[in-house]
Amino acid sequence: MIKNKKNIIIGILGLMLITALVLAIVNRRKSAIQNQDSLSTGNVNFSQPEFLTSQEKAAFSLDDNIKAQVLKRDANGQPAVYKLINSDADIVNDASKIGSLSPRQEEINK
């Protein structure tokens, strides 16, 4: 009888361990898919701010002395949304601080 209780406890602990492992794998894959989705939408990795190059500034008719941060790129890798930087305090380092585009801006980007 004591042996049966030990086997039941070991079985339950084994099931709990397997369930925890499966949930961890599913959560990791879900996180990887979300990261891939954010890359496919053209969002910039904000760990290192990215700025418009001289050629990109010329395409937007911006003076080369202006500092502009790229906030979003289109499917072709071209800047779709940028922010003019007046001081280092204006640099966006956190993607959550970027508001959604207004409906008018969405129409312009189509």
C-alpha cells in the first residue's frame, strides 16, 4: 500500500513536470512568433536608435543637418515614419512610447 502511494505521487509529479515543460515550449514559440510579426511590420529595434541617412533625408527634402530618427519602415525597408530630433531627449528608446498612427497618416502610407 505504501508502494502504491509512492507510485501515485511520483506519477503526479511527473505529469506536472511534463505539463510545465510543454507550457514553457508553447510560450517560447508564441513569443518568437510575436517577435517575427513585429519584424515583418517594419518596426525598428529600439535598443539602438536608427536615424535617416543622407540619401533618405534627400528623398524627404530634408536638410542634411537635420537629425531624424526612423520609427517605422515599410515592407521595402524604406522609412515610413520618422521623427525630427531637436535634442537627445527627443530620441525614442521605447517602442511603447510611440502612439498609433492617425487614420489620416494611415491613408497617406497606403
